[in-house]
Amino acid sequence: MAALDDPKPTPMMAQYLRLREEAGDALLFYRMGDFFELFFEDAKRAAAILDIALTTRGEHGGQAIPMCGVPVHSAESYLARLIKAGCRVAIAEQVETPEEAKARAKREGLPSSKVLVGRSIVRLVTAGTLTEEALLEPRRANVLVALAELREAVGVAAVDVSTGAMVLEECAPDHLGAVLARISPSEVVVPEDWPHGPDEAIFRPRSTFASDAGAERLKAVHGVATLDAFGAFSRAMLAAAGGLVSYLDHVGRGNLPLLLPPVLRESRSTMAMDAATRGSLEILESAQGGRAGSLIGAVDRCVTGAGSRLLAEDLSAPLLDSAAIEARLALVQFWRDRPIERAQLRDILRAIPDLGRALGRVVAGRGSPRDLGQLRDGLSEAARLHHWLAGAPDAPALLEKVTARLTGHGALTDLLSRALVPSPPTERGNGGFIADGYDAALDELRATSGDARRAIAAMEARYREETGIASLKIRHNGVLGYFIEVGARHADALMAPNSGFTHRQTMAGAVRFNSVKLHEEAARIAEAGGHALACEEAHFGTLVAEVVAARESIAATAAALARLDVGAGNAERAAEGDWCRPEIAEDAGLAITGGRHPVVEAALAKSGERFVANDCHLSGDNRLWLIGGPNMGGKSTFLRQNALIVLLAQAGVFVPASAARVGLVDRLFSRVGAADNLARGRSTFMVEMVETAAILAQATDRSFVILDEVGRGTSTYDGLALAWAVAEAVHSQIACRCLFATHYHELARLAETCEALSLHHVRAREWQGDLVLLHEVADGPADRSYGLAVARLAGVPAPVVARAKAVLEKLEATREATGGIAAGLGDLPLFAAMRAPEPAQATPEQQLAEALRAADLDALSPREALDLLYEWKRALPTAAGRASTKA
């Protein structure tokens, strides 16, 4: 990067370097005419990401300046790619016209020929502050989050800038990961030097996260004297809100986007799920990335982007209030029972624009005439829906509440209908979006401009006749304006002193002229056209002001349309898959009849296969199921499907089952499958233990836990011991509902001492040497794991399988002779009855011997082994120390 003190930079380069320093870590889009240009390291980075040509322009500091650029008219597509690649972009625009620049030069006593048009950074484009339609995913919210820690609590302020929806909440520091996993923000802002934020967080001055300043900022944004009407916000929440609004003001360069009144989210109002559980259950994104293969991909039947975003929010935060859940279920039931009306509603919704995001662009100052047209059309359709739905017989309470928010915009829609053409353009610079008849003065200006153009056409015909040049044309461009053009061989006739034409420009095969009459008509056109554009721009500002004044009621209508779409979409999914309405109970039971996995069932249906449904009945005296059976038999699917049914039920969605009764679950935990985390230095087994530890520390008696193959990542004895102890802890200490899948047949002996534990297995049979997986869950322990049969199915060579069979027979014979590796476990006291032994003071040698026994030498790398030796050596007392101890 060139230095700012480089000798004698050109005026343009000096301006660029000043803006470049102001942009910080963002790429600088420097406006030059019809292009945004990038220079130096910005150009190299952007050219690599965008796959565009990297060129050079002049020299600076004795070296050629790397440069690349993108056209202004297509900048959004390039911005989208840069943002997706993790970049932030500063937009530097011209903030004065050439005429204004010359006037400034004159005031400052500078030569007008050398003055540079002023430029400033007008906006920072970041992942969490996007509003442009081309930069956003229609079916996914784009959330910006600010965090602030105060008095051992973390305030969380979240806003979807594209719609203005703002939520404030608070959590304990150790629960922050789960909160961020639920919100899934595109960008996180934290105070500088705060160590607990995500790795990719944006740091901002700590002074902007003051709670008092945050309260004042919110009051100023919403024009209120107190925030009491919005909720009782804690100091930590207000501090986070202050940091959020300050950051939005920073990136918008003083122009705040749409911010709706903040909503208080109670920490205990929704089901808690940590990041591991969300990833395991693939709620919004599959393990491969994207919606395909995720829960929402299998459930979503919404016809609008706003509906899909609201459904994602519902699935991310299932409710704990049974009344609120039943209200959502009643809305689904209403549309489930009315297929004809449901189809009509979905057809209407499908044609309604995304009101929330159109409103967000207008309020942020980035709206277009097309956005105003979308608001006009969407609000008009909402009013039509209100007329249709008002007074519907047997309407549930939620439908009545939603219907009431669809109206109240009659004056605004009438204004927009009269003011705008039927299909307004996306750009307003060329005018043409204000309807004829709305403004008589504008109509007159347009008529004058039209008459002048007709006069020019008549003038062209007259000039052809007078000169005898049939090829004479009157043309127009942005440099010369209107001009007369003839071929070079006809130019001499117009060059004559008394011809009435003035020479303007000579081209390779043509010559261009002007005339007094043409100049007069061009002036009329320019004047009328300029006045018309200014008039339309003034009307646009007035219309925007009307929309901004009604922003909260428009946002409420947009939210009501989204809830209608979610209710009708969920009803469509229920009818399509024969899903049932779950019964919500206050007890700690779970009774699912004929349950299915929504994602797996959909995948099997595409190939013409049938999903095998299974029951699951958990209660106080039968709350822990220990499930065995072969790999590929369906244990993991069974665990996940029951967790997903609980999640769907509490989100207010019908569930894939014949019947379901769900006792409210406060926390959902899923430890199914694991992968190593090399970036944090964690092996697969370490990840498994971290997740298991979180369950044991956080689960309550109202939680639902699914555990799959706990202990499989270490030695057989260690794994069995851990699985045994975890199962006992879940049963006797936590006492929650749990499905525990395992290959350790020895765990079946827990049924002898754990009264609320029952044994189950997924059925499989061998037929003529082949393994037949039945995918049915049956009572009783598994008789075997069928591991060799599964290996044969996987394509393991026959000699290897045969050798494994011989080894297995030897091992089984040894197990029968010795009583197996679980011999004696039945004599152990229960987990709850065990007393911790009094700690004994071990000598350093004893401590070293214990550490040596505990070390898994096969799992150590050479470097780790060497580090371990040094550690043990330091732990041993010196010879002098031993001598003094003996003395």
C-alpha cells in the first residue's frame, strides 16, 4: 500500500489515499464516472475474488498502481460476491457536481481546470447491514447482533436491518454460544478487547456500549421520552442496543435504517438448544450446507420469503408457553380443514411483494419507485384479504388478531395508486414513474418536452428537404446534446458561410453541425426535461415521507401476512404428509404413535420407498430407553425423529406421526454423531465428551436428551465405564426423558438397578447369509450387533470378514469363560448412592504412576509424547528434595 507521505501525490491520489485510510479494513469502491475503481492491495484482493482483470494505472512512489473496476450499474452483483467472501466494502461517491466543484475552486482561489470533484464515503456495506434485494436471500433473515457484558450478564441486541425487526435479550456468559446459535447472525459487533465474542466479531469503541447512551439513542430513534412502553430492558440490553445503533450510524454515515420498536425476549420463553444440538438436528441447514436435507427444507411450504423467514424463527425458538403453542396450532388446524380456501389464500399471498424488505429499503434511503409500487400493491392486497377474512366463522383467536392488522392503509394506498404508474421503474434518475394526471404542472412540462421532440423530428425532415441531403439526421448524445449529422461527402454544402449551420465535430465518415433553431429547441427540451425530473424527484420525496410516517403499521401488516403464510404453509405440509396435531401437556411425558423422521421420509418418498414408523412412550416410571441393535438399523434416525417431533410441536407445527402427546420440554439436547474440531485442537472423542459434559451440567428433569454411542471414541473398557456412568447420571441425578442408543450390550444390566430404564432394540435378521434391516423398534435387549454382517454389506473383502469372524468366536469364548467385561458391575452401588472417597495425599511418584496409567500412548503424537515426558520430569522432586524428605 502506498504511504500517505509519498512525495507529491496527484490530487486524485491524495483524495483516494485519504478515503482509503478512513475505510479501515474495508475495500474502497472509489467512484470515477460510470465505474467503481479499486487500487493497490484492494484491487489485488477484489480481482482474485471477483475473477476480473487486474490492470495498472499510472505510477505512485515509483511503482505502477494495480487497479481493477466494476460498472456502477452492475455493482450489486459484485458486492454480493465480496460480502459472501467475508469482505466489507466502503462506497466513496461524488458528493458535488462539476459545477459545484468549480464554484468551490473559485471561492478558494484555485484554478478551476485543476479542481477535483469532492468525494466522501457515503456507506459501509457489511454482511449484517444489507438492504438491497439483490444482496439478500429471500427466505433467510439477515441479522446483525451487538453484545455487551455488564454485571456478569451479556446483553444481546439483534436487528434484521432489511425489515427493522429488533429484539433485546440477556443471557449468562456461558449460554452466549447457544443464543448466537439460535439467532445465527450474519455479523456480530462487540466492544474492543472483549475476549468472549466470536472470532470474526467486529470491534467497536467500548464507549459506544454505555447503557445510558443506549437508552438515549433508542428514545431518539423512536421519538419517545421513556422506553417503558416497549419493555423493562436491563442495563446490559441497553448497552448492547447502544453499541448496535452506534454501529448502524457509523456504517450508514449518519443515515439510520428502519428500526422498529425493540421487543423484549424473555430468556425462559423458548426452548433452549445449544449449537451442538442445532447442528446435530440440522434444523435450518444440513450437515452438507444449505436448506436441502434440513428440517426447514422438509417442512417449509410457505409461498413468500417473509413466511419462510418467520418459519425459520419459529423452528429456531420453540415456545414454552402452551397457550401460545395452541394458538399457532389452532391456526394451522383452521386452514388444514379448509383446503379450497387455503389454496385461494396461498394464491393471493404468492402474488404479494415482500413488504417488510421494501419498507426497509425505503426508510433506509435506498428505496426506488418500484419499492413504492410494491408497498402500494402489497397493502392493497392485504386490505382485500382483510375484507375476505373478517368475520370468518369459527376463526381462531390468532387469525382474528392477524386479520385486524391487514387494514388501515386506505389513504396511503390511494395516494400511491394515484401518484405512481402501474409498473414503476427500479431507477428514478430518468423519471417516468409519476402517473399522468397526478400533477398538472408535471403534465405540462412533459407536454412541452414532447412537443419539442416532435418539433425536432419536423426540423429534420425540413432540413433534408432544404439541403437535398436525404441521409441527414438529427442525433443526440451526452456530450454534444442534439446535433445534425451528414456523411463526409455532403459536408461541404453545410460548411458554406451562409448555410445557417455551424461546424461542431468531424468524424471518420461523418461531420456534425449545429443550427440556431436546433439549439433553441434543444434548450427547450433540456429545460422542460430537467424541470420534469426535479418535479418527479420532489414527489418521490413526499411519497417516501408518507411511507416513513406509517412505517410501524406497515411493518405490522407485513408481519401479519407472514404469519398467515406460515399457518397456511404448515397446513399444506400437514395435509401433504398426513401429519397430526400434537397435544401439548404440562407433565413430563412423551407419547408418540407412528412417528417418522420428516427429512428421511421425504428422501425415501423420492425413491419410492416407505418409511417405517415407530412408537415412543416415555413417562415418569419409564423415562430412559436404552436402545441397541446393528449399525444402519435406524437407531440414530429414531432418536432424531423424536427430538424433531418435540421441536415441531412446541414451534406450533403439526408433526409426522399418527398421534403425539408432548409434555413441554425446557431444554433439548442431542449428542448424535460427532466430528473432530482440529481448529480448536479437539479430537472426535474430546468433542463428544464436551457435548456430554454440557448435557450433564445443564439438563433438568423437564429436558429431553438423545444420546448416541457415548464412549465409542476410546478403549472398550473406558467407553463402557463412561457410558454406564452417564446413563446412571441421566437416570438418577437428572431424571429427564432420554433415548440412549448404544452397542454396549453390557449396559442392559442397568435395567436391574434403574427402575425407570427400559430396554429396546431395532430389529434385524440374517436370511441366507444376508442381513435384513427391519428398522423397527421393539422391546427387550438386542441379542447381537451384526457388525460383521454390516461390514459385509459395506463391501469389506470376504477374507477380512472371515478372519474377523474367527477372532470374534475366540473373544466370545473368552467372555463366556470369564463372565465378560461387565463381570462384577452388578455389585456396584447406584450412582446416587456412591460416596466420594476421602482424598488421600499421594506422593509425586504415585501421582506420576497414575498419570502414566491414564495416558493413552497410542493416541499421542511424537511431539505430544515428548511434551508429556518433560511435564513428568518437572513434577518429580529433585535428588536434594528427596534427601531432605527422607531426613
